[in-house]
Amino acid sequence: MIKPKHDIAHVKETIADYFQKQVDVTVNLGRNKVLKFCGELSGIYPALFTVRPNDKSFLGKTSYSYAEVLCGSVKVKPAKKAEP
């Protein structure tokens, strides 16, 4: 049996560290479709978190569960700093 590297509690702590900060989000939609965007992690809830994309044409927020991050279908990391 393969031992998991992380659990839900570790994922929640990691996501909580990014609260109200710019993050890069990568979502695996299946069938070789990948969505990448940058946004602000705007909400943390017991079962999910929300990200507000920086794209002006997108109105609203997107929400993802911690289980999606744990399974690898959603990846969240701090945004890269823009170099002058």
C-alpha cells in the first residue's frame, strides 16, 4: 500500500497560507484539457475555497474543494513576481 504524502488537514493549512494573496491555479479538466489562470484566493470555507480570477472578462469566482487539490486535479501555488 502506498502511503499518502499529505492529508486534507495539510492541504487546508497550505491553502490558508495563501489567503488574500495572488495565486497561480492549474485545473486539469480531463482529455488533455488544462486551464491555467492567476487570481486572488478570496475565500476559505470548511469544505472548499474560492479564487477570483484577475481576468476582467470573467465575472465572478471559481470554487474548488480541498479533495481536488489532494487528488492533483487542481494545483494552487503562489503567483510569480513580475520582473521589472
